[in-house]
Amino acid sequence: MATSHTITILRRLAEQNDYQTLVESCIATETDDPSAKVLLALGLAYTGELESARDCICSINTNNLDLDARVDLAAVHFAVGRIKKAESILQAAEQEDDGHPLLLARLAACRAHQNRLDDALLLFERSLAFEPRIAVYQNLLRLYLKTSKLKQAARCLERARAFWASEQQNWPEEQRPYYDHELDLRQLELWTANESFVEADTWFDSHSETLDQERWCSALVANARYLFDHDRHAQAEERLRQGLKRYPENLTLIQQLVELAEMQGRTGQAIALLRRAVRFAKKQNKPALPFLLVLARVALQSQTEIARKAASQAIEEAEALSPDDGDYTDAQIRQFQTQAEVALANIEAHEQTFDAAENRFRALLKVHPQCVPALQGLGHLCMQLGRIDEAITLFEEIKTIDPARGYSALINARRFPEDEATLEKLETIARQHTPNGTSRSSMLFQLAAAWEKRKDYQRAFALADEANADSRKLLRYDAKGHRQRCARIRHAFSRALFDHRSERGSDSEVPVFVLGMPRSGTTLVEQIIAGHSKIHGAGELGVIPRVIAGLERWERQTGSGRSYPDCIDDLDPTVSRGVAESVLSELREYAPDAARVVDKLPHNFENVGLIKFLFPNAKIISVRRDPRDIAVSNYFTDYAAKHGGMGFAYDLDWIGEQLADHNLLMFHWQEVFPEQILEIQYEDVIANPEASARRLLDYIGVDWEPQVLKFNELERPVKTASVWQVRQPIYQTSKAKWRRYEGHLAPLIAGTNRKITWELIEMATLPEPGWLNQGVAHFNNKQLDDAERCFKQLLHHLPEHAAANFMLGLVYVSKGHLADGIELMYTAHERCPWNKNWRSDLARAYRLAGDEKAAQKIESTSPPSCSPAAAAEALSTDSFATTHTNPTNAPELEPIR
């Protein structure tokens, strides 16, 4: 039997997540002690040896286990996925001791996995009350943040930091950084949840030198994911791109941007990023295989040549891998080889080289008979060839392996079962709740399409209604906030602004923007014009939303109290030109030789003012369509509750309001930019494609090319007519689709016709741009009077502007007016207490005034909400009055001090 001291040591290894050492230590004890065997199973489970862990616990006589060992046994069951078994063991043990802290924590984990979050919170809180553990603090913090209990999260984080400060000395030195890092991540999430973005920005700035690349980028990725999950897509992308500016070849950052682009449907952007990742991976002597596999999949529909090349390279790399290299295990290498072969087979099927594709699929299945991707690919291929029975057999085989995926194979292939019984069965599956408590809304959307195809429009609408109601649980949409934002945009981008800012941006005619309500026909218009030899269709890009995110970051860093769109009047010609050139540089990456590059992000209808500010000569095409058809199409479309700006699409009343907001905005833009925006009607395009295409190309300024009418031939091949509905160059069936659902559109009509009102807009207007930058330049050149004039002019219009106050204070201090200067600097410091440079400059000003006590107090006061480490970093300083500016790219300027 193992001694109690030995068991205590083993449990300590488990608590410290040192599972490999735990396994080795359990084996080294050479004991039959059941408690040690349970801990061995726990170590095996968390080192990925799940089967071994299951075998291990099967050999244990549970009747001989004491209470602590049974709590450990429950943890093993949890680790191998047997949640109900773990819960039953813990509930039985709780009858013996309802104050066992580890029991309560592990029971809380079970409840959290079952989405019983309130129960989980109470159990974690009780566990901490009996005995604090850093892992329990972490789990409790995650739940507080997930349930938006932000005050509780803040208090919990403070307690966790205090506990960890005293506890970490008992942990191995190499394991301490993990929880330091985790606590920092929770702090970043808390700041982001509280919209304290400048604190998060400052944290990344201040830690960019103290953390190594891996940890800094890890924090950046985690924060970007949090932003994206909370519908702040542009900020998430801007955060990742800020990271890439520091580490331009970091593959993790590029991978996250790829995922972000894919989620938002930006295929062209994802392809460009993946190709860059492949180059950098090879340059760094790292495997490019994972990126090649994703590239082969992403590029399949739009750029087959790139997809084929990626798949072929992936096969070569997979065959060259060896487990002896240490990068991947033998099982992982076999999986990569299979994925690469499936990718190439899918491309061959796409290119209609059906024999080659079928042979490749069958060769794979001979070796791996239960390979679902190969079964699925071969099934779709059989459907293309009209071998329906064979395809159904393959899909049925998938169902035995993965039922939901088997049914989805039929739906995704647009091959719906003819009998109602099967459709009813699919509905039952769709309504089965997943661990996070949501039903499979994606399948419900597809079933709505199936019933629509059967012309049972009542049932189709009922399913779409259910799918949308389910999706609304996953998103946040504020219809009133959107209306107010649109009103503010109209106010900021007035005719007067453009009259007084004639020198701005870039004269380039490269950018073309196709915009309009989603589902209005923007894709069709882009496909037509992108068929021209001089025009590249880049898809839906995030360049303009990212510029907005950058502007807002700059305003936060300067403490101006403004945000977009208010701040647009402060962009001087140099800065706006720099921003425009940055956008152009990104557009040219997609097609260096193209005369025009098209961004078809529909929601750029909100950003026309900014587009014309940056690119006065940009061509803007506004696509219009019967609003009722737009509404129905959006309501039946599965955006996976992820697409930025698409929250409105899950409620007919919201869609109606969005339509009204769109119309008012477009009316405003037409007034501000008369005869500069081409308005094209979707119904006219499908009725007379050539006349519409000529009108589009003439507006863009390129010669007529008849091949633009054959855009469909550049798309994915048409499937066999006996199986699929043949894809026509132009669909006529989408016209007046709304009539099928006329009886359900009352909420849409109410939303559309609701009176458009907004709160009174108070917005300061600067008669001249760039006073802050000009003043800083004068100050750095020791032109103090000119600097003072600039800062005072800015403060006349924006008296709370922190940076202007601070810089004016520096001017006064430099002129010897210490008391007045210090007062202004202190006011600015109070507004932006996280600015480390302002803090040190203010301390120096106090010392100049002979007030050492005040200087030390400023230096010793930690910025609010900062960790001790962050506070220490914030006290570092460089020079007394250096202000960094970057006039070529305003949104990414370093904060002034």
C-alpha cells in the first residue's frame, strides 16, 4: 500500500497539472493501492491516453476507495467524457461530506458542462469558501464573465491575484507562468467586457517588451477571440493586425486571421493570408502542411488552381513527415495524409475529373473504411454522376458513424429526402440540445429550405422562425443603438465637412465598393464586373471597418473623449492620405496588376462617408432590391449567428428597421455625393443582364467585354441535371419570393414603417483638422508659442481632450509656469491614469517644482484595474517630453505622452 504521504504528493502533482510526472510517479511506486491506481488513471486521461485510463479504472475495486479516491475517480470519468457517471459518484459522495472542497469543485465542473451555470457558480463559490484553489478561481472567473456578472468577476479576480501571490511559492518555478498568464487573460476579458478598451490596449503596449513572442501573441489571440465572440469583429481583426505589425511572420496570428476571415465569409482574404502563412512556415523551417490543407479547402470553390497546388503540396509534405522528427505522432501523420488525399479527391470531383476522384476516394476507403470525409466526398460524387442509390448507401454508412453528420450530408448536398417521415426525423435531431443548450439551428434552416422545395411554405416558415429564435440566443443586437449610430453617421458626414476638407485621402480609382442590404444582389453584381479582365473581385473585405476600429483606438489612447464618426473631422490631409495608402496597399495584395479591386462588403452602406473621405474618386455601386424579397431571403439564411453586423437578420421587425435605416442613409449619401454613386436595381439585372453590365462597366470606367455575362462559367461546375437543379447564369425564381410568405410579414411591415426617431445629437465640430499633431510637432521643435496656440485651439472645441491638456501642461512647464502646467498635466493623468509616460512626466514636473513627495506619490500609485506587474511596468519611462506620431497611418499611431 502507498503511504498517505505518497498519495498526498501524487494529488499535489494532479493539482499542479503535472500529469506526465504523475503517471511516471504512480508507475514508479509499484503499488496496488487503489487510490494510486485512480490517480494513475487521472494522469493517463489528461496525457491523452484515454483507452488506457478506461482500462485502468475498470481494474479497480471501487468498494475499497475512500472518499478522496472516489472524488478522484469522478475526475477520471469526467476526463474521459463520462459526465453523468462522474456526477453520480460525486452526488453519492456528497451525502458523506457536503463540505469537501474538491468534490464541490468537480461537481461544479459537471454542472457547467451541462450548462447549469447557476448551480455551477454556487458550487465553485462554496468550494472556495472551504479551501481556495487557483484552478477553482479560474473556473469561477470564466463563469462570471460568461454570465456577464462583471462586478463579481472583478472581486473574484482581485481575490485570485492575492491568493496566487502567496500560493505560487509552493509551485514548481516552471509552472508558475501558466497561472500568471491565465490571470492576465481574465483581466483582459474583464476590461473588454466593461468596454475599458484603452486599459487593454495599454496592457498590450506595456507588455510587448516584457513578454516573449509566444505569450504576448497568445494573450492577443485570446483577447481577439473574446472580442469576436461578443460581436466586435472589426476590433478583433484590428487587434490581430496590430500583433502582426509587431510580429509579421507569426503563424498563430495569421491562423487566427484566417479563421476570422472564414467566419465572415471573406474567402479571398483567407486565401491571401493562407498563402502568406505557407511562405512563412517554409521560411521558418516549420511544417506548412496544416495551412496547405486549409488552403486546399478554402480555395476549392473560387480558385481551383490554387486549391489543387495546395493539395498536391500537402500530399508531398505529409509523405515526407516522420514521427522521428518530433513534430507529429505517427497517428497525426496518417491523419494528415488522409486529409490531403481527400482534399485532392474533392478538387478532382470539382474539376469534373470524376474517374480520378472516385479512384482516389475508393483507395482511401480501402485503407480507412470509416473515414467520414472520404465517404462524404464519394457520396457527393455519386450524386453528381446520378448514382443516387449508391450515394444514399454511403450517407447511411456515415449515419452509423456520426448520425448528425450523415443527415447533414443529405441536406448540404441539397438532396432532401422525399418522404415526410425522414424529414420529421431530421427535425427531431435538429432539436436535440447540445451541451451549450442550443439546438441545431443550422439544420433547421436547411429543413426550412427542404419544405420550401416541397412548396409547403407554412411549414418552411415555421422552421425558419424556430431557427431564427434559436439563433437570437447567441447574439446581441441593439436595433435602437443601430438607428442612433446611423443618425450620428449622417450628422458627422455632412456636405459641409467635405466642402471644408477638399484636400484629403488618395486620388486612386483602384477601389470599387459594391454595397447594399445583405441579400440584395451584391454578389451577382460583383460576379458580373469581376468577369472583366481589368477588375478583380476580392469578396467581402474588412478594410473599412478595420480603419474605423483603428481610429477609435487612437482616440482612446489620446483621451479625446470622442469616437467614430465624431473624430473624422480631425483627420488632416497627411493622415487621411496615409490611411488611404494603407488600404490601397492591402487591396493591391489581392491583385497587383488589376486596374480595379472590388470590395463587396454589403454593410459598407454605413461607411460611404468614410470611403469618400479616403477615396474621393472611388466608384460606389449601391444595389437595390424589393425590400420584401431582401427580408425573406435574410430570414431564411443561416449566418451562423457569427457574421459581423448581421444580428438584425434573425428578427423580421429588426430587418424592417434595418431596411428603413439603409434607405435613409442612402438618401443622405446621394444628397452629399450627387451623381457619384451608381444605383442598380437587382430586378433590372436579372431582366436585362447585358444592359445592366454595360451600365456598370461604363460607370467604373473600363471598356466593354462580353465575357462578363458568362460569370457563371467561372464558378463551381454545374451538377448533373438529373440530381441537381441546374445552375442558371441568372436566376429568375428569386423575384417576388415574398408572396409565398405574405401572411407572415406583419412584423416586417411594422418595423419598416415605424417612425424613424433618434436622440438629440451633440457633436463638437473642429473647423480645422490636425491641431494635436501640429502642436506636438511644434513642441518637439521647441516652438512653444505655436504649440500653445494649437493646443488651446483644440481645447476650445474639446475642453476635456486629455492629450491636449497634457501637452499644454508640458508647454507651460517648459516655459516655467510650473503650477499651471502641473495642474493641466494632473487633470490629463486623472483622465488616462494608465498612460505610463504621462505618469513619469508628471512626476518629473513635480520634481522641477521641488515637490518630491508628490512625485513619489504619483510614481507609487498603481493605475486602476492593473495587476502589480502591470503597475510596475506603467512606472517605467523614457524621456521627458517625446511624443510619437506616424502621419502616414493615423489609426495605428503610438499614443502621445
